[in-house]
Amino acid sequence: MRSQGGGLARPLENPDDTVLPDFTNPDAYRWWQEKHRPYLRMGVAAFKPDYGEAVPADALFADGRSGEQVHNIYPLL
């Protein structure tokens, strides 16, 4: 996700060393899938996406929604 200024939107928690993937961006979604594919092959059945509460309200997602609109549903993306 991006900030309104075009840079990376930093989460409200751990902003200095953390970014959150924009799962509305198809490239980011595919990247995430590929990173987790080995774990699925090992039998892992679920992952816990977290930090929805840390999505900045002014973040901009690839699908046009703001952080304010997405923060509660972020783990479901």
C-alpha cells in the first residue's frame, strides 16, 4: 500500500521496520502466494494475517480504497 505522497505507507505499529502487503495489488498477491507455497506443501493449513488495525487511515490501496475503508477487513484480503 502507498501513502498519499506516493511512498510506502508504514503501519502504525513498528513503522520503522515493517511494511504491509497490498493484497488488492495482483502482483503483491502473487508474491505473497509464492512465498507461502512451500509451507502449504509442508501441510500448513492456515496463516494469520494480522495488523489490520495498524493500517494507516490515509493509506491508498491499489483498488482505490483507503486505509480507513480497509483496516477492518485487511486480514480477509
